[in-house]
Amino acid sequence: MKNLIKNKEKVIEMLEEILKRQIENVEFENIDEFNSIAEYNFSILKANVFYKDGNKEKLYLKMIKGGKIKESIFCYWSILYEEYLRDKQERDGESVQKAIITQVTADDSSCCIVLTLNSELNYYSEINLIELGKYYNEKIKYERWVDSLEIKNDDILFIGRKMY
């Protein structure tokens, strides 16, 4: 994740290509840690993204290995749930017992799923999983991402987009 922070321009370029939106700026907020379960060593970079159309969005970024997708989704859900509880303390008796995961799109190098914490609350996150090695092979001009961001062939970029 430190490589993402050090190479802000490359991250902006990569996110513009993946999200298909023009980005004005990215501010890296902090690194959230999930350490409620001893077996999981999980941290995720929280960033504020400012688009050229004036909109702003909070993204969660992490480079993961292929075998860690389910673990990463679980840990991300846990972080979102903790944020939800902090944000919504005024709602007495309200709880989120389960998450609903729905696959929206998939192709050879990427997949988009929606993680819904509670359908009545309209509190959800879109998760994009991009296999950067395959994505890179499909789009040769992005070779510079691989070197400067130290991307390995089996790396997957996890992009969480919290929406509520």
C-alpha cells in the first residue's frame, strides 16, 4: 500500500482507466486495520477521490493475492460495519446481521460485486476486483503501472466504493 501512496499520479491514471471517470485529485486518508480476528492480518488504504465533475467519493484500496478474496471481502465488510455503527449511533436497536453479496459484472480480468449491509438502510458498497496481470496484458500501454507500483502477475486490486 505504501507503493500506492508514493505513486499518486499512477494511481490516479489507473483509477481513471478502471472506473472510467476523470479524477481531479486523490487524498489518502489513512490505513484502516482489521485485527478483531487473530488469523487475519488485514489493512486497507482509505482515500478520498475528487472527480472533475465536482463529485467526491470514498474509496478503499488494497492489493491482494488471489487466494485472499473471500478473506478480504469479510474483513472489508467488518470495517464497513464498524464505520456504520460509528456513523449511525443515533439509531437505537438497529443492527446489521448479515451481508448480501451480488455479482454485477465479470470479464477475463475484472469482477464487480455489490456488498449490501442492510437493504432497508440503502447502505452498500461496490467492490471491484481487478486482476492486474491480466488487465495489464489486455492493455499493453499500462506497463508503467506494473513497474512503479510493483505489481505482481497474480496481484488483484481491491477497490471498495462505499455508497449510502
